[in-house]
Amino acid sequence: MKNLVIVESPAKCKTIEKYLGGDYKVVSSKGHIRDLATTGKFGLGVDVENNFAPNYSIIKGKTKDVKALKKEVSESDTIYLATDPDREGETISWHIYDEVKIPDEKYKRVVFNEITKDVVLNAINNPGKIDFNLVKSGETRRILDRIIGFRLSKLMQRKTGGKSAGRVQSVALKLIVDREREIRAFVPREYWSIEADFNTFKAVLEKYHGKEIEIPDENSANEILEKLTRSFKIESVTEKEKNKSAKEVFKTSTLQQAASNKLGFAPSKTMKIAQQLYEGIDIGSETVGLITYMRTDSVRISDSFIGETFGFIKKKYGEEYLGYVKKGKKNESMQDAHEGIRPTSINRTPESVKSYLSADEYKLYKFIYTRALASLMKDAKTLATTVILENNGYTFKATGSVLIFDGYLKVYSDYEDSEDVTLPNFKEYKSDVITADKIDKIQHFTKPAPRYTESSLIKEMESLGIGRPSTYATIVATIKERGYVVLKDKKFEPTEIGIETTDKLQEFFSGIVNVTYTANMEKDLDDIAEAEKDNIKVLREFYDEFEPLVEKAFSEMEKKAPTETGELCPECGGALVIRKGKYGEFTACGNYPTCKYIKKEVKVVEEICKCPKCNKGVMVERKTKKGKPFYGCNNYPKCKYALWYKPTGEICPKCGELIVTKNNENVCVKCEEEQK
């Protein structure tokens, strides 16, 4: 009897096959095998008039993979569909089931939140069937994204300088544009503070005769300073013990945010590394997944992990460090299908696997491991001190704290920002009067809300209920790649084309491209997954509202005039303008079609680096017949070495290939493919 297990990623195959033994063969679908075709009305691949019936086609380059899957299925008695444990994974399982024509009685659906022997074996021994409600939800999401993406992107390309628009992407961009407008419209307000410096600590003016005080200008500050002496009366010293608790384990959004803030990783980089840690790492004695599944909005952790970790804490740090299970805040959009992100074993310490990990893998694994360990340790305790000082009716306040029990900070202090501010022991003072070294007035100005960082944008999207764990990193990467935003000092600023695209969408689609509509649509998708809403009804209600707006926009939206270059046409004297064509921008006469002059561009070829293949030529940018850029040796055709991504000039120490810039990261494509 032959058992076939189908997973998404080739990286999992060997690991899972070892766990299951010789009676099982594990193969990979290499992700999605098919998608909506680009046929039919507007190229949507959806029959809008026939209950949005989808027309699927095998993804380009996957035909051989599908044939191989069909052959394996025909030779097997039982097929286990073991794609990822989320809505997208469920949809991929269904696509395989449907495209390969797997008989219903031959297949089983298995899911595992971590790739460890016990969990995989338990999943195989407790199989289920495809959840078709989840599939309907995933399919509805894809159809919505296709309709909105295709229709709005075509509109933007025709009427503006924009390249694309999307259901969540455009709302995320709007958040950035709206924030930028707030900043530009903000009028700073001046205010002042007064601070007494006592050498070892500082106290700030807060009240006058018990009432809160505001100091609007320098004259007001000077008037107060004239009434103050350097002698302050100690009115009260209050000490209070406070508990400081650890945060719960990571979920997708908090991992992306924290890795951005603490490690400097872009969300896409974080998810790529986390995927590798989840799928399996060769640690000498075995190949094992080091973390649980990294696409989740839950912070729940299993009882077995809690028990194992409590035992670890007690043995290594002592019983006084044993904590409790953190209960993360649950919101309506949370899908509590599986656990938060944690190590698969607390006994697999970062140091024990460091030699098997790259530097970035180690940093992220250590962060995930330490966060999970800290979450089950006891609260830290601080002694918080508040001192109230009085000076001629003016009240000054100084605060400080001292750590009296480190608790979870014993392991997590490297990732905490706060530092203790220690105050003197006022109980030892013989007098209730203390003298300041100096008293300063300090000018301030109110500030607008800050620009979004990658971290804060993801946090805002999650709090507003737009997007899902699997989409945050992609959304952030897309608006950068489309040129709608730029990162300056790690903060998003919209470009002119980003602002123009947002404004045009708001002019015609303000009722759909907004936070409320998008969040409600996410709720509808969740309801479909729970069989509480009909997917066809949701699609019909959306389309009947959306399509008339699109038709109106195509008819009435003003087309952006081409940019003049300042040169005159040598044939008719008209202004030369920059136009967009199939293969990119070009310069032509603005009087087209009366005058069809096109300026021939003299392109300066940038010599990027030496070709590692022939060591004679240099790498330069070239284009395919269809205008797609690539990078090849200028010694062609003698040397046919070429890359799709721009080389950095550095050589990969492992394989000798050129390192390239891909998705704003420097990677070796060859090593990356081999890892898959």
C-alpha cells in the first residue's frame, strides 16, 4: 500500500518523509498550481453573469509539476493533502484535489502547526477532509481581488501615472497619504516647560496652587522663573511596588513589527526567514522545524509547550521565576485556528542551534524563542518613587523606579526599551528642603502624528481590521515596489504618483476604497468561512455596486496630460512629451497622431560589475524582446551569462554566483532556489 503526502514547499519533503518512514512518499506542489485565467469579460477569468463561476488555468511553468502529481496520485492508494494550516493552504489543497481529480475516497486532509515528528505523526493519524467553507472564503477573496485589481489597475494605467490598485493595497496607501496631509497641514503650537536640575535627578513644574499649569510663551516662563528660588520643600515621597508583565508570544503582525523595530528587518524579510525556520533546519542529528506556523493572529499556546517550558524555567532559573499563561486580547477578526509563533521545543536553545543557522536566522529564532520563554516567566517588580517638591506655590514632580526583581527581564532585557531612573534616598535627608543646581526654561512645539513606519503601518492595518496575517508583508512590499511611497529615515512618505492615485480613487471610489468598507469585507469573508454568509450573494452585492462606478470613472476621469520635456519637435515644431508605451517610457511629439515623430534615445550603458562566468566582459542592463529588463554579460554571444535581478557586484561565498538585489534584499538566487 502506497501513501502519498502532498505539501506546499519542497523544503519540507525530506524532513516529513523521515518522520513517516518507508510506507510514505512526500512530494511538493511548489505552492499554488493554478489561478484564475485571464480570459472572458475584462480578462477577469470569472463568469460574472453565471454566479461568478471561476475559470482556472494551470500557472505558467507548473504543467510538468501537475503531470507529476497526477502520476503519483494514480500510483497511490491514499493521498494526504498536507498544505499549510490556513485559508490559503486549504484552497491550495482543494485546487490539487480538483485539478488532479483525486477520488473522494482516496484523499485525506491533514494539518500540522509545526514540523516535528510527534506533531506530524499525530496529524497523519487524525486526518480530516477539506473544509469547503474555508475554500469558498479563499476563492471569494481571490475573485474580489482579481475584479478590483484588474479593473482599477487598468483605470489607473490609462488615466494616471499609477501602475496598480488593489482592495487592501489602496486603503493602506490612503492611510499614508492622509497622514502626510495631516503633517503638511499641521500648525505647530509653542509651549514651554520649567525644569529644576538637582544634579542627580530632575523635577518638572506641573501645578500652581494645585491646578495644572500651561506656559504658552517665553514671557510667561520668565514671569514664573522670577517667582522661584533655588530652595525646594520636599512635600511628599511616595514609594509603590509595581509589577511589569511580559508580552504574550508573537503573532504574525507583532513579529513583523518587533523584528522591524528591534532587528531592522523588513516585513518581507522577516516572513521569508520565519518560513525557513518553520519548514525545517538541518541541526546535525535531525532536520526539524524550529518554530510553529508563522501566519497566525492567535497567541494561544499548547498545554504541552507550557508544561515543557515551566519545567525548563524551574530547572534553569528557579521556582521563583515561574510565571503564568498570558491571555492576549481577542478581537472579532481573530482566527484562532492554531497557535501563536513559538519554538517547537524550549529545550532547543538558540545557542544550541546557532552553528546551523545564518546570522539573520539566528537573530530571528533567538527573538521568537526569548519572547516565548519570557511570556511564561514571572512579572518583574519595580519600586516606583514619586517625589513632590514645592516652591512658592509651584509644584514640581520627579519620578523614578528601581528594579527589585528581574522576573522575565532576566531573559528579555535586551529587547526592552525602558531604563531605570534612580532617585536619591530622600529618607536620609536631614532637612525637608533641597537646593537645585539650576532652574531652566525649555521651549517646545507641538508635533503632528508621526509618519508611518513599516511596523506602525502593519499595527494600524491590524487594529482597523484590514488585511490578514498572510497579506501584511505583501501589501507593504507592493506599495514600495509600485513607487507609490518611499522610505526616508525608515518612515513612509507618499510620492506624487502615490498621492495622485489616491486622489483619483477617492474621487470616484470613496465608498469602496476606505477602511470601513474593506474591514466589513474582511468580516464577510470570515462569515463565509463560518458558513454564515453566502459567497455568491457577497460577490453580487459588491459587483453591482462596484462596476457602475468603474464605468463612470472610465468615462469621466480626466486623463493626466503627458509631461513636456522642454524640447521642440524637429519635424513640426510642437512640444516633445514623455509618453508610456508597451516597453516603457519614450519621448515623442505631443501633436500625435498628426505628427508621429519619436525621438531616438541614446542610452548610456552602465557597467555594473565584472562577469564571473568569462572574466572578460562586464554585466550590463539589457531588455528582452518584450521589454522586460535583465542583466547580462556584454561579451554576448560568446558569454551567455545572465540574471533577472540587478547584481550587486559581490560574489556568494557558497556557490560563486553573483549576489543580486531582489525585493530590496541582497540574495543569492541560486542558493535561494536550492533551499526551496
